[in-house]
Amino acid sequence: MENTISHYNTQLNASYSMENKFRAWSGYRENLRKICLQQGPWEGDIAIFGAGHLNDIDLQSLPTESVRLTLFDCDAMAIKKGLALQGYQGEVIKRIGDLTGLDQARFFTSLTVLMAEKDVVGVERFLDEWVCQGPDLQSEGTFDLILISPLYTQLLWPQFLDLVVLMDLQAYRSQLTEAMLRFLVRLIETLHRSILKTLKPEGRCMAWSDIMEYSTQDPRYLFLSHKKEDLKKHVLDYEKQYGQGLGSYGLWHLETCLDKTHPIEENWLIWPFDKDRHLITKVIQGIR
């Protein structure tokens, strides 16, 4: 089977209990809902990019009589199960497919061949020369509110790192990851341009991404404050030492695309990803 984003994420989503995640993330889901409502109600045409199992979205809080929901994701089964779990009865349009267009262009198939041949220079050249072309999403309609789930760190990065291990290229990990990060920066910027074209005038955008991971067993984080000011300071201190990651870059670039004449809201919270890992997560909201 070809190495595609859709296949990788479908297999990944099937590897864990969706029901357990849904229960474990109840507080996190409620916090996201409250943050989104700070700038207005959920109503009209709403799009969720990277919907997945919908474990971080409280669909029950949506007024079904005034909401038309469009879900974008590459995993049709995840969306189907997520809607069933929450018993959502509102109007839903499902847009199944890879948002990046990379599957259609057989990106990972070509990349896998180069990595299997241990052609490190060829991999770097392939990534640096790839032309990112955003999908035409305007044909899917325009929206009053778009929600962008953690795409920046979840979409291609884990799949690429798995390939590095699978192809026994750990000795070249540093230069390969640097090339992939350069590629992902261009891809993120292209995706933002495509996604934001679907916002109606004065439409709202909310996005969130994991910024920093820590072990639940690490004694340094046992008493970590959940106050947003403390979480932000903790991340800034971390980034001064280790640099900015994909999540931070993605949200920063999105902010540059939003209307600066309207305030951009920023919030921080903890995402209890699993029993071993928690993720400090940043949330931004703004207007196009």
C-alpha cells in the first residue's frame, strides 16, 4: 500500500480507544468551548479543519437549529465515530481527503523511495524544491467561524519521524529534520492562505496547537500552575533555551494573517493527551 497521509492517520486513529480519549479530555474540551465563546456564540456556517474523532470539540453545545457544520479530515471513519459518540443531530457536511494535496501528488511515496535508497542529499533537495500548492477550498463554501485543530505538529511530522527510524536513517536525523522543518514552514503558510479564504467578511477564526510536551511523572511539573500567564511564561522560558517549535510557528503565522484592527485573543491550557504525556497548548482567536 502506498505511503499516504490519509492511510497513516487512519491507522493512527484506529490504534487507540476513542471513547477513553473522549472521557479523559472532558475538562480540556470544556475549556476550549469556553474560550471560543468569549468572542461570540457558535452559529451559522462553521468549519472544523482536522476534525478527526472530534474529541476536543463539544458538539452538544452547538445550537443545531442555527448551525451548519462542515468537517474536513482525511479519516472518514474517525468523523463517523466521533459524530456517533456525541450523538450529534445537526446538519453536517463531511469533506474527506488530504488538505495538503500531497497524497494526490504522491509526496510520501516519492520521499519513501529516496529514504529507502539512503539518498540523504536527494531527500533534502526533494523537500527544498517541492512547490506547495494550497487546495481550492472556496468551492466548499464560506464560513462564519473556522476552527483549526492541532494540524501543525500532528499532520506530517510524526509520519516523517517514523520514516527516519524505519529506513534506519537516525545517523542523519538532524539534517533530515531540518530539511523537513523548512518544508513544513512553507506548507503551513500555504495552508493558512487557503483556509482563510473560506472565511466570510468579519468571520472568526480559532486555532489551537500543542506547544510543549512534558511527562506526567516529571517532578518538575507535578505542581504546574494552570493559570494562563504561568503557562505562557513556562513556554517562553522553554523556547529561549530550545527554540520555537512547529506549533508556535504555525500560530504565529496565522496571527499575521488575521485582521490587526481587531484584538487577537490568546489563551493557554493543558491538554491531557494520555496518562504519560500532557501538552501545554496555546489557543488564538481573531477576525479575518
